[in-house]
Amino acid sequence: MKTSYHSLGHAFAFVVLLCKPAAAWAENLALILTNSNYSSYDEAQGVADRGAIVDAFEEAGFRIIGASDVSAADLHEAGLELQAAVRRGDVDRIAIVLSGHFVTGAADSWLLGRDADEVSAITAGAVGLSVSAMSGLAGASPGQALVVLIPASGGELPTSNGLMPGLGRFDIPQGVTVAQGPARDVVRWIGTSILSSSFSLTDAAQAAPEEMLITGFLSDRISFVDAGTSDVARPIPGVPSALAEMSLWNAARDIGTAAAFEGYLQRYPQGLFAADARMRIVEMRTTPQQQAEAGEAALALNREARRDVQRDLSLLGFNPRGVDGVFGPGSRAAIRAHQRSIGLPETGFLTAEQLRILRRDASVRAAELEREAQERREQEETQDRAYWDSIGRGQDEAGLRAYLQRYPDGLFADLAQQRLDQIDDDRRQQAAAEERTLWDRVLEQDTPEAYRQFMKTFPGSSFTDAARARLAQLEAEDGNKAAVDAARSEEAQVAGSQVVRALVEQRLNQIGLVPGPVDGNFDEETRRAIRRFQQAADLPVTGYVSQATMVRLLAAGTLRRN
């Protein structure tokens, strides 16, 4: 890196001295669209403050296009303005920020214009702005492209005809960083992290609040904005931006494909690293690696097919570090490891033969896992019923508490809890007024210290067993807090959208675990069903959908490809 910066300084001075007046330098462009007031729908709650976002990007040296509370026609016009700038080659960095009511279909999501009405899968493109299309435009600046999506957090949005409210699936081109989350968190993150030259893309992702989801391109070597991108440090007209070129070169190296290096050469045909880029392209095209890359491209795998590959690799014990349909370093390493295990050349790129073997072996493994899980569920249920019988089928308080301690999500957990609640209610009626008042206050506080203090104050109370049982439960939860917090964070990435959550509920329902309504909202019934599934699948029991849980849920193939 030290050598690269040394040559950069000399080369930049050389360009300043020798270049003649030419076309103006490329600019940083931010498309910012926010809609909260809708003609036919409730006001969108939780929409980002466009003014705050505009101020942050203007301070970072971006030219702003777009507006707030605009019609579908104005959304399209703003998108076309960005498209025209991209086609002219006038854009260096691209930022796209969209906030308001979104709807999602099978393969795309749309930001609705303020005049949208009776939206369907057929009309969504006419009354809204395609997230996939905007992401595709951002892909024109790989390594220097940011898409920020801030869906409304409230306001009724009736949908039908194949659509659901909110964000769902859309394509993320290589080299594009995508951020999603609530307005307050995202606006703060924009101002403090992603637009800071001291934060690499990876640093910015790690600094994002827990409620945010960062996907797509990340690098610990480059920032979205480099030092010197504000107005005071813009290059002289006619002189290429050396720092922007360095960012694009770093992005091309991080992506590491011939297409990425060709993208660099298209922008900087006489650039500082042009000779190196051409040499790398030649090496790729004259080596087995380039042939392997071309062979995988010929398979024409779409995003969903790539997700299937990642799931199959996970099932067979090769961790792709995500099931997102994007073949990053983790997926390439998993593909190479699988190739090694079956005796194929370790290129990191799929072949038709490997794909056939992968699908076959994953199907066999999925059937084995499903059979093992079913056997484990049956064994658990047999033991559950036997224990219920052994305690007298819940006829006394001690037996009920013992059952719930052993089987908190058991077959008779609801019945046991109902009977204990009735016992507690009866006891509350019989207890002395002072004792009953303190017990009610303890139940409201529901903390370990409150239960300890109650047992100290009334050591012989009729509520002692209930206090001791709840205290043990809270202490167990505290001991497992770190694991649960990690699982909750992983679930936000794996099953963050309402569409994916509805699919999880559908799968749980299909295997008889009763998650409650299939509506994409995880309530206590859903959490219990997830815990039961994890118990049967021999996974860590947290009640949250980890990547391993998602892979196992889909293993039987009900929600996957046929």
C-alpha cells in the first residue's frame, strides 16, 4: 500500500502538468426520494427526514436530485435523470436513498408514488419505482455505489393481487452496498458512518445499529467517500480524480473478476493502474480460472438458483457465510472445499457436473436430516407424554411446576400454565392483603431482585413456590442472554422481511409445529414453534431463526426448488 500511494502522488502531479482542458470531471450524485403523504393511503409513518439526508450528502460533495411527496411520474423522471447521467459517464459515486410505502412481489419491490391507488403486481411498475432497477443503475459504479431503503413503519397499506406491503426480494448487483432499516437509525448512520472517510465499508456496516441490515458489497480497504471528496478538494476541471480512481481500483480488486477490471478500464483507460488491470484480465482469460468463470456464467444461474446452491452447500457442511444469492468470498471458498471433497479441480466456480452432484447429495442429506428430526420429535413427544403421566397429569402444583421446568414448550405447557395461573389466582384471593399487594407489585416488576426480596419478606408465603420458579426462569434467561442476542441479530439478516417470515411460518405449519397465523409476524406462538423445531433438529434452542435454522427448515424442499 505504501508503494501504491507513492506512485499515486507522482502520477497525479504528472497529470496536472500535462493534461489539456477536457470534459468536466465526473461528479458524485445522490438520488433522494421520500414519500409520506399519499392520496389514497394512510400517511406513511417513520419516513426519513429528507432534509437531514440532503444536508449530509451535500456536505460530502454530492449533487442532489429528487424530492419529497412526489407522484409516480416524478419518481420515474428522477430515476431517468440518474440513468441519463450514468449513460453519459458523468457519475463517479452513486447514492440512492428511498423512503416511504413499499410493496413487494415475487422478484422485486417498489417505492410507491403519492398518487398510487389499487396497486397490483401488474400496475406496481407504473405507480412505483423499481428497487431492482435503481440497484441496477447503482451497479454502474461498482465499489462506489450505495442504496439505502427506509420503509414506512406505520400507516395502513392495503395490498392484493400478489403483493405484500414492505420490502422483499430484489437484485443487488456486484459492487453495490445496500442498507435497510428504520429512519432514525439510518439517518444517524448516514451522518456518522458511511459518509465518513475514516470508515471503510466494513467499518460502516459494523457500526450500523442492530435494527439495520447491511448487505451486498463490503470491503475493509475502501470507504464509500474518500478524504477530499467535498467541494474544497474537488479536482481541477479536466483532471481525473485520483482518489476516486483509487477507490474504483480497490473495488475492482475486491470483486476480483474480469468484468470488474474491465469496468475500471472503461472509466480510466489511461489510468494509473490500467496496465495492471489489462495484465490481470489477460491472466484470467488465459488460465483455467478464467475458463472456470466462463463455464459458471454459461450455467445462467439466477439469484434464486444461487441461493439454492448456498443452501445445498450448508446442508453438506460447507459454510458459504450467507444464503443471499451472491457468490462472495465465503461462497467461493465453500465451492472450492466441495470440489476438493468430490475430486474436481478447485476453481471456486461451479460446473454442470458439480451442480448435479451437489443437488443429488444435498437431496439425500435433506431427507436424512428430515428423518432424524422426525424421529427426534417423536421421541421427545413420547418422553413428554410419559413425564406428564408420571406427575399425575398435572393434578398438583408441584407436578405442574416440575413439568414446565423440564418442558417449557411441551405438549401440555399451555394447559399446565393455565392451571398454575388458576392456582395463583386462588392463592391471591386467600392471602393477606399486605402479602397480596406486594406479590402483585412483584409480578408487575418481574425482576430477579423483586422475587428475592419477596421471599425474604414473606419466607413462608403461599406464593413462595411461584416466586422461586419464576426466579429460576429469569436467571436461566440471563445466563443465555448473549446467545439469544446474537441469535436475534442473525435473524434480522436471515429472516428480516415479512415475506421471508411468512415462509418460515408456513414451513413450521406444514411440519405440524403450530406457529399461529401465517402473517409474517413472529409472536410467542411462533417463537415456541421455532424452539420446538430447533430442539428436534438438534440446533441451539433460542427461538430465533439463525442461518442454520433456515437451512434446516428448507431442507425437506417444501419451500425450495422442485
